[in-house]
Amino acid sequence: MDNLLNDVTQRMEKSLSALRSSFNKIRTGRANPSILDDVHVDYYGNQTPLNQTSNISVEEGRSLVISPWDKNLIPEIEKAILSSDLGLNPSTSSDLIRVTMPALTEETRQDYIKQARSEAENSRVSIRNIRRDANKTAKDRQQTSEISEDELRRIEDLIQKETDKFISIVDSDLKTKESDLLEILLKNSLYFVYF
């Protein structure tokens, strides 16, 4: 049964990892190199992740600076960023590419919050499905007399504790993402109230 619990934990961690990857794609107005994780560049005929062809750094909080190791890749990198669904416009100066994060409107922020909530709910559903599958496996083993009824209850309790732990992590990550999305909006609102 330890194998079952380890499997549950690993599968829930994968679900959480997928959620965090989805959250990284939702931009907040602040520059974060991970937003470009899914951008792939045609590197001598191979689709290669951008972060494996260049150094990516944050400049002044709102811009990413991309410094390709091979300067011949600059047009390919620009094309890859433009064709991604991120809505970013790169600009080139000498051998660097700058990507400035556009300011988010209130409407856009609300749309991103809805998207983040939807991703979090998908993750919760995935975690609950993992719990359901694990409980079914445990019940099947109890019915075939591999484990006793007391062991079944103990395993179900442990599975529920893991589920609760991962659901609370999802909720915490969602709260953090929402506060990131609202942070600049609140600062702007306070600025207008103050002046």
C-alpha cells in the first residue's frame, strides 16, 4: 500500500506542477523569464526551447532582455515570440532582443484572474480524480482480501490527507497569482484616489 500512497503523491505533484506551469503563462505585467518557457525557436532545423538558445534576464521589472548565444538566431527568436499566443512584441537593438510587458487593463486582469481560477479548478478536479482512483484500487484490494478493512480505512484516511494537502496548495497558489494580478491594479487605483 506504500506504493499506492507514493503513486498518489507523485501524480498529485505532477498535477500541481502542471498548474504552476499554466500560471507562469498568465502574465501579470511584471517581467518573468518563465513566460517564454513554451516558446521554441527553429535552431538549425530543430525546434529548441528559447531558454536553451539564449540568456534571458529581467530589466527594470517590466522588460525581458534576450541575448542569443548565436546572433544569427535573432530573426528566428523574434518570429517565434511574435507567433506565440503571448501577445508580446520583441524589439531588437544590436545583438539583444527586448520584450516589454504591456500594461494590463482592468478588463484584461479580470480575464486573467478567471483563467487562473479555471486552471486551479482543473487542478483540483485532477487531484480529486487521483483520490477516487486510489480509493478504488484500495477497495479492490480489500475485496480480494489483500488488505483488511481496518487497513482500507487507514489508507483512505491517508489518501484524503494527501488530497487535502494538495488542494490547499492549489488554493494558496491561486491566491498568490490573484494578488499578483491585482497588485498593480490596486496601486494604480490608490494613485488616482491620492491625486
